[in-house]
Amino acid sequence: KKPTIAFDLKENKVTGNNSCNQYFGALIKDGSKINFKDAKMGMTMMACQGNGDSLYMETLNKIESYTVTEDGKTLNFLLGNIVVMRFSLLD
């Protein structure tokens, strides 16, 4: 599966799929800064081939900020000023 991420702004929660397992945790953001490392993420524990799910979670923990493209179609997660993850935004 392609990884997904969803935000519940009312409840300050984040959920998604890391290509194999479902994950969930607190949404910690301030302006364009976002912090997944301290979000106390939980995850289902299905057996997965390869290490894509762990690589995804390790990368998510390094994210420092985000941007949304001008057309509103892409969410970028950044480490410093380098885009390390991109997500297509759905309505």
C-alpha cells in the first residue's frame, strides 16, 4: 500500500497507514512546525515484508515542518528545508 496520513484538527490527532500497519498519535503543531517524534505514536503490529513501514516511521519522526503547495494539492514534510515526504491531498 501507499502510505497515508490523516489529521483530525478538532481532536489534535493523526492517523494513517505506513504501508503495512495503521498508526495513530497526537498532532503536535505550531504554525508550520510539526512534531511526530513526541506525539507518542502507536501502531498495529502486523507482520510485513521488507522494512518500508519502519523506514516510514523513522522518517516521520525526523520531520520538522510542513508546507502545502499553492494549488493546495500536495502536503510536503520537511527536514530542514529539504522535502523528504510528499502526500497528495484529498477532499
